[in-house]
Amino acid sequence: MFREEVEAFMRRFQSDLCEALERCDGGATFSTDTWKHEEEGGGISRVIQGGNVLEKGGVNFSAVRGQLSPQFLKMLEMPDANYFATGVSVVLHPHSPMVPITHMNVRYFEAGNGQAWFGGGIDLTPIYVNPEQAREFHRLMKEVCDRHHPTYYAEFKKWADDYFYNQHREETRGVGGIFFDRLMATDEISIADRLAFVHDVAYAFAPFYTRIMNENRDLPYGEREKQWQLMRRGRYVEFNLVYDRGTKFGLHTKGRIESILMSLPTLASWQYNFTPEPGSLEAQTQQYLKKDIDWLNVQ
């Protein structure tokens, strides 16, 4: 069945990604924590802590079945309370403020009435925005999208800008990326074609992010940069707890709380009414935290 094919892909991707991240970090390995869902199914949480580069990171796989509550059924606009969901969710928090936080996920849903779709995406959250690296990241995302459909990048880049946005701060979480959801089969695009796209998104992640890890891991920084990192992590926490649909889905479907909240950093901070000094690197980064920046041509 197609469901089993997708689940097998998700399991394989989790394993391959953990191996690539361990090789790059060189100082820690992922722990493995297998859990069962209270209705049916479960997952494998893979967590790395105290590495050479990665302070904390998670690469979580799940495949669960159950019934959604009426409240969450309405929020997700699901056509049927019965569901099957499988996916891999990744969040990486480096020690160094010079190495960006990153998030990616790929997921597959089936409703009880037979409707099925994919979702996912990748986004990058630099503590200090490097325009060249942001440009290369978006070029890669466009390249992956263009292999499958000429409109994907523009649509999914816009979706990421709108989704990874702290509305109460009026700022984006980082430099965006791509985000997509409800990718169903159509008359022109089969569900197998959707899976091929999701596969390419997933396997584009490790080569790019490990390159950024290696380029930035030895850049110098001091206490000022660490304090800015803690504040930017605080904004990351705000988004994940207030807006992130994956977090809400896990909580409302009685998922494993430690796995759901592995996306949060070990340390974060909130300073009252902090304003970066004019002309500082922190102020420059703040200026990039806006929607609709043309990252392909940013200088």
C-alpha cells in the first residue's frame, strides 16, 4: 500500500539524516527513544545533545493512527475524524550564535474518507543573517522546487514567509525558506509525484545544512553574541508555542510531550523592551526579519 511506502521512506530518511549530522558534528551521537501512541502507532525520537556544533537537536519520526477531537478536526479542516499521520520533524540548535538554527519537516496525512496529502518544508533562522548564505539557501530551495513544478518556489516561499511569522512581533522567524501543505493528487499531478517532490526536499537538507555547519562552526564570537543568540532563541520559542501547527497537532492528539517539545532550545532569554543599537550587527539582522524579501537577489 502507498501508506506503507511513505512510512518506510520516513523511517529511512530519519536514519540517513542522523548519520549525516553525526558525521558533521563529530562530538556526539543521537540517543534513540522509541514510544507508543495511546491509540495506535508510535514513533522514534532521536536526540543529540552536547556535540561539537549541536547543543541540542532532534530528528523525530512518527506514524500514528487515531481520531481527532471535534475542536482539532475543525482547526485542521479535516474531512473525517479518523486519521493516519507519518512524518519526520527536525530542529537543530547549535552552540555557536554564528551557526543558524534550522527546522525542517516532511509529513503525510490520510483522512478516514481516503483523502491524502503531503506537507512540510525547510526554513533557516540565523542569529546573525549572512546574506550570501541566505541567498544560497533560497537558490537551493528554488532548484529543488523547479525540478518538480515551475510555480512551487514562488508559492511555497510566500507560504513560508506568512507561516513562520511572529504576528505579535511583526517579524519573521528567520530568512524563511519553503512551506507547503495539503499537496494532494490532482488531474495533472499524482500522489506519487508529490512523494517524489517531498523526497527531494528531505534529501536536500543535510548536504546544505552540514556545509553551513562547517563554514561557520569556528567563527569567533563573544558574550554579546551569546546574549543575542539567547534572545533570538526566545523568539523561536514564542513561535513554536503560539503558532506552530505541528506542536498543536501533537498536543491535541496526545502525542509524547518530550518529543513534541524537543524543538525548544536548552537555554533562551527574554529581555524587557530590548532594542538593538543603531548600526549594529544585531540591528542589521533585525532589518532582515521581514516578509517578501527577494532572497535570490539580496545583496
